[in-house]
Amino acid sequence: MGWTGKILRIDLSKGTVKTEPLNMDWADKYLGQRGLASKYLVEEIDPKTDPLGPDNKVIFATGPLTGTCASTGGRYSVITKGPLTGAIACSNSGGYFGAEMKFAGWDMVIVEGAAAKPVYLTIFDDDVQIRDAGDIWGKSVWETDKWIKAAHQDPMIHVATIGVSGENAVLYSCVVNDLHRAAGRSGVGAVLGSKNLKAVAIRGTGGVSVKDPKEFLKATKAGKKVLKDNAVTGQGLPTYGTQVLMNVINEAGAMPTRNGRDVQFESAGDISAEAMAEPRRSDGHPNLLTNQACFGCTIACGRISKIDETHYTVQNKPEYWHASGGLEYEAAWALGSATGVKDLEALTYANFICNEQGLDPISFGATVGAAMELYEDGVITSETTGGIELKFGSAEALTRCVELTGKAEGFGKELGMGSARLTAKYGRPELSMTVKSQEFPAYDPRGIQGMGLTYATSNRGACHLRSYTVASEILGIPEKTDPLATEGKAGLVKAFQDATAAVDSSGLCVFTTFAWTLEDIAPQVDAACKGDWSVEKMLEVGERIWNMERIFNNKAGFTAKDDRLPERLMKDAAKTGPAKGLVATVDKMLPEYYDLRGWTSEGVPTNETLERLAV
Amino acid sequence: MQVKLKLFASLARYLPDGSERNVARLDIAEGTTIWSLLDAHNVPRGSCHLVLVNGIYQGPEARYNALKEGDELAVWPPVAGG
């Protein structure tokens, strides 16, 4: 019925593996993946627990549509208390790992405790083992993936693993699956590292049953037609990927540049989707080889790139000459615009290393941007950096930093703390472009006001994927709103947050929502899952999830004072573009947002709200 | 008067010869509108989804307005990312 109805519970301290039935009452209220796993987490851990201590838990969770023939039905999430933020963390990934978990017969894998020595987990259908990881501790994501498949003589195994950065508690380390898809944000990889859990390897040979197979095929076929016929999901994303936004956002004057000093990057064209498709002067080949799809996806927005073999980053390094995961927009922005680096091949190399060693390129790039500002202001010197001339625009500095941070060596250890802790250490906390200690992504709230409220109120720290109002404010999806206006944005942000929470709990990719509304998604969920899954119920589930996450964060110690943007965005006006002279004005929107949410002026859900949503 | 025409993604094919990475520097007559400039370069109106002048969105009606000296017109087909 969409769900397998079974979960695995692994206690690494005791070395035990248990199975238990899925709580179907909770499934009816929280659907799956983000919502349902977050419900388990908030019920089972103390919100004040140390994210890197043994009392934190980490949950790998699928949605009811994961592993089905619904388009994009391959998503899974990693849910835990995040070490970068101290808030609830939920990082969502594609690839094939999530579907394989369903094929093996599991909705979720809950990992608790901590192993005394490095281990990895194998889940081969019902055969679940905690195994010694002595041979792969200290290895990269790519080496680990290869080693596990060889050790078990099965190339069909799908692996989710941490790199060396996760072992060394880099606070924005990821869990990477299928070599270059990642549960990327908030440092979920460091939580695995703290538990001495290197990897989870899964092979499943079963299938996924649905409530009404005929209706499900009808609903999913209709959904695929909508995606195919839509110009964005049918043509734009497969051809250009998310990177097509590089020029859009720059023209709109909302491109955070050089750690937010500017809102437009003069070299955006050099690192754009269009540039990736152009033949290089050096070897005549384009950076971009092809696109790629995750499990079951009919959009296929993924980028596969190959670095010029003569580029300084990979000369005499044939291990980086193969095709691999290329630049997506957020990565290209963080590694490029945020640092002022315009060398597309260097950015691609840095992106490869982020995948190889399991780093979130958004937080990494933004942290390098902050460090460059510290360096240019004379707060840190080449003595601090171990000889790196950490100037804005230096490709060499960027690529050296990614090598060091990936292995948590030298100055990379400091960069691995993230920009909030780094800038605080050197007495300049105002230079950290973060909310709740998480670096914000590729949209400057001075030029897209709704994204300011999005960042300020995101339950996992600054993030674009919790309410992507860029769709409306810039791209006109589903309808165009003025990016420089604040009126109406509180309602827009809330609507995006609730709908996205529901989609994130289904097993589907949020990128479908460039074409689908919940009117397209609810029939697919309803045909797969027990119960009555209307649009109204999906929205109620989304709102319930949002409030549950908020309550966890409040109990963890966050207050309304944490719903604020970096001082720079609120005091230093944009220098160029349509937003010239404007600052981000979240304070204007927050009271209305709290009111619409049914929260007090202190950002706390009222009893009436909690009763209405049955949180 | 001088303006810049910027065509991105699949619309780049309509850029005139001599354009540099999605940008054409053009000398146009006073009174040339957004639509008339795009028509002159055979850009299909139905493909012009996101139309910005100096970074500011131009709705369907505004596309009949005349361009001014120094304006930068940037156009995309339906695109998204994130």
C-alpha cells in the first residue's frame, strides 16, 4: 500500500538489529519520508541532545511513492538533529538508493547509539548485518562505493556513504549515494561519522505494492504527460539543468556575490549553463557531456561533466578525467559567485571533490567566501591559511581549500566548522551569511524579498528548498509576483512551506512542482496509499509537519530571535540592479507570517493551532 | 540608440552574428519596442516567457513599450531550477 509497513532499528552501541511494524496512525498523519521520520525523531530524542553524541539518532526514510513507477519516485531523506545548526535536519536525495531500500522491504532505517569501532551496514532484503569497516574508514565516497560492491560481488548494490569529511566531523558533510547524489545539507554526514557508521549498502529484490494498481497507473501516466508537456520540466530542465538560473538570477540582481558584498557577479556568464554547453577553447569539448535521471524520473535534470584534462586541477590526475556529477546551480553559485571565482573547470573540480569527500558545496563555498573576506580585511593572514592567498576570485585558493576541507587537514579543519563558527572565532560574526548557522543559498533576499522570509523561518536553517518562492517571484510559476515587494509574501511563503513539506514526505521530487500542483500529486498518493489522500489532506499534513519541526526547534532552544537574517542583508543596500538601494525587510513580514501560522508574536504555535492540527 | 539584446537557453540561436556569449550590442531606432526588436530577430513570441529590461520583469502589456538608450533586454523561454 505504498508503505512496506516495516522499519529497521539498528542499535550500534549494542550491535543489534530489530524489525518493527510501521506506526500506521502516524503514517496517516505524516505520510512518509520527511514528515513521518521527523515524527519518529521528535518522539525518540531529547531536542537538547548533542547532535554528535550517541543519543542522537539518524533515520534513512523513504516515502510511500519511493520505488514506484510515479515519475521522480526515487527520493529518500536523512533525518536527524543537525550538527551545523542544532535544529532538526532533513536532507533529501535522489539517485537509486531510496528505491532500493523499498525493494529490500523497508520504509525506514533508524540508527541509534554509536559503534565502538568503524562499521558499515548491509541490507540485502531481510538479511541485515553490521560489518567491520576497518578497510574503508579513511576512504573517499567513490573508493567506498567501489570497495563495497567488490567485497560483496554485486554491482547492483546501492551505497550511501560518508567521505573523510564526515568521519572528521566537518559540520556540513553529506551522506552521498550513487557516487554523486547527496543528502547534502545541515551536516547529516557528520552524524554518521560520530556513530562510526561509514556506509549503508542496500540490495533489494522485491517490489512496491499499491492500493489500487489500475488507478495508480492511470494517475501516474497522467502525471508524466503533464511533466512532458510542460516547457520547464519537458525541455528546460533536461536540456539546461538548474544551472540555467545563473544568468536569470544575475540579471534580476539577486546573485549573492563575494560573500554578499554585491548582488550581481560580472562573470556569471562564464559559469552558466550556456557556458557549460559551449566547446572549450582548450580541447574543443564542452564541459557538459549529458544529462542524467534519478530513479523513475522523466525530467532528468542531472548534469554529467568532464573536466579538461589539461586544466591545472587535474593535470597528471587521471582519476579525475572521467565523467561525473557536474555543476548544479546552487553549487556553481557557492563555488563561483560567492567566492568570485569564474573558472568553470576549477568549479567543476571543486564540485567533484565535494562529491568524492562528501561536502555540501553550498555551505563549503559560502564558508570559503566568508574566509576570503576575513583574509581581504586582514583578519586572517596566509599564516592562518597555511600559505593560501585567500583572495576573492582565486581559483587556486578555492581548489586548495576544497582538497584540505575534504580531508579535514590544515586550514580545511577551520573551514569545516562552517562560516558562523569561523567568523565568530575571528571576532567578525557579521561576515557569516547564515541563518541558524546554516549558509544561505543562491538568492539574495535584497533582490527577492520572499526568500528573506524563507531563509529566516526555515526549520533547518537557511535553505531555498523549504519554500522556493523564487518560482513565483522571478520565474512566474504558478503566477508572477514582484520580487521587490513584501506585501503578500507571508502567505506565499507559508503556502510554499506547507505544500513542499507534503511533497517531501511523498517520495517524489520537489522539482515536479514546476509543472505539478497538489492536484496532480494527491491522486497518485491516493491510488497508492491506504486512506483518503485529497489535496486538502496533503496541505494539512504539510502544515502539521511544519509545526512539528518548529516545536522541536523551540524545545532545542531556538526562539523568534533566531528568525533573522545576517546584518549585512538588513543594513547594506544592494549596490546595483533592480534592488539598488534596497535591503531585506524580513521584519515587515514576520508578524503577518506568525499570525497566518497561528503562532504567538514570539513564534510559538498556540494551543489552538496545535489542537487544530493534532500535532 | 544603443541597447543590449540578451537571449538565453534555447533562444540563443536567434542572436545575430557577432554576439558574444548571449549578448548582442545593437543600434536601434528610437521608438523600437520590446516586441518589435524580438520580432526583427525572429524570436517566437510564444517562447518569450521571462522578459526583463534592466533586470525588471516586463509583463505582456509592457512588451509593447519602447526601449530606451542603454536598456538591456534579456529573454528566456520557460525555465526553472533550484
